[in-house]
Amino acid sequence: MAPRNESPSHLEEVLNEFNKQTLDICANEKTDMLLQLPYMAVGFFNNRGGILALEKYDVHLYIPHGAIAEGPPQLVYIYVNPDEVDAEKVNDEEEQLSPEVQCGPPGLTFEDSVVLSFPHHADSSGWDFTAKMSPASSESWQALDSSTDGQLVSAEGGRAIFLVNHFTGFALFGTSSGSNGICVRVGAFGNIFDLRSYAFRVYMWKDDKVSEERVEDLERKQRSEMLDTYKNMTFVKDRGHMHVEMTETVEGLKVRPQTTQETQAVVKGDLEIQVQNEYLAMEAVYGSRGKALGRSMKRMYGRSLRIQSHSM
């Protein structure tokens, strides 16, 4: 299980501030209050139910009529930690296939099941899916008990749909059949490396917004630009390696690898592959040998860089 923060300090701060702001508001008006952030949504709900959503992460919570018992409005929130990355391997067979979606307050129970849906990055074929939760009292993930916790309704089409009877953290897990695929995205970024060189990096990451934002955050810090739109791929495990090839490079440009001490590096020929938990990155540097770098690197990426999965 990936290290995770059961009670992120930022989450607590937001909830405390929201409670302060709504403390003196009457019960009838509380149901009109909603705090919406990219990674968090908080509101009050009564027995009429309602919907919370994180559009950026495509997370939706539907509370049906009657799921919340009669009485004062109940505070409800959903949260995706933007700094947390799901573990690639939980054990030798099982993998976490989605970021954790935290629903709260933890322990809140319902008269009827509520519906939680969110995306996952597994190819739907060749997987044995399992809905799991992360109780606050436990250090490990536990499978949902259909009689008390809820159940997985569907994992088709890259989307997990849970019926849940109480709140905690939820995620989708899967056991590999050996021929299953992972949905990934591929993107390239570049920036001026020095007066005579241009650096570009190619990333492959799991197709979820948390991993994508981490890549984009790294590139913002380097003040780079995106060289082309992201490409969608299905990477089949145990079928070979990811192959990145550069052809038809502009005359006078020479490729040389750029090393880093921040990531584990595996050198493949004259390209450096940087391996991290949430993404795979290739970095190379073009040396101009005195020629201007005015030619479009975007055009070079679109025309000259091929990224594909090679079967063995």
C-alpha cells in the first residue's frame, strides 16, 4: 500500500474554516451552502439528497432521496489528494488502479446506499476488479463487504461505480491476468537548456488527473512548453518494453543524454529513461553546434518522434 495521509492537514483546515463560516447559519439555509474547489467539494444535505462533484477529477457522488435520515442537514464532502499517487503494485498480483477518493465525514452511515463514481486507468478486459476501502482504524486496504460496506457495480469503460453504505476512503484495485492493459497518456515538453542546447522530455503516466498534474507541475517549474497534444495509449504488461524513437532530426543537431540525481535512471542507448512511481520520463538534449534553434521543436516532435509499445 502506498504511503498516505489519513487526515491531510489541508483537508482539516478547509473543513474547519467551512464549519466556522456556516456555524451561525440556520438549518434551512445550510443546504444552499456549497464549497467547491478543484480537488474538494463540501456541502450540507438533508433527506432530499443531492449531488457533489469534482469536475476536474471526474468524481461524482449521488445521494438519493431518503439516504440521509430525517433531521438537521448533514455535512458531506468528497476529496482527492492532489499530491498523492496510487501505488503501482500493492503486492505481487494486485494493483491499485485509481487514486483514492475520500468521502466524509468518515463513519457517516446512510439509510440507503449512495452512488460514488470515478475514473480508473485499466483496460476493462483481462482484469479481476475489487472495490476497496481504507478505514481510519486500519493501515491497509480492505475489500468491501457487500452486506455492510457496499459493492462495486461496474468498472467498464474506464469508470468505477460503487454503491456505498458508509463513508471512508475508496479506490479500485485489480488482479492482472497477464495480458491486461493499462491506459496511459504520453506527452512531450521542451525548453531552452542553455545558449546552444534545447532539452525535451517525454513522459508516460497513468491516465488519471493526479498523475497528470504532477507531470505538469514538474514542467511548470522548468518553465517549459508542451510540444504537442497528449497521446492516449494502452500499454500491455509482460508484452515487451516501451520504445521511443527519434528520426529525421534537423541537420546539425546532436542528441546527448541529460543526467539527473532526483530520479532512478536507466540508460537506453543515447537516451535516458527516468523511472518514477507515477510516470516514466525520457529526457534528451539537442546540441545546436552553433546553429540557431529557431526551427520549431513542436514540428519536430509531431513529425519525428514515434512512441509505441513493442511486443516481445
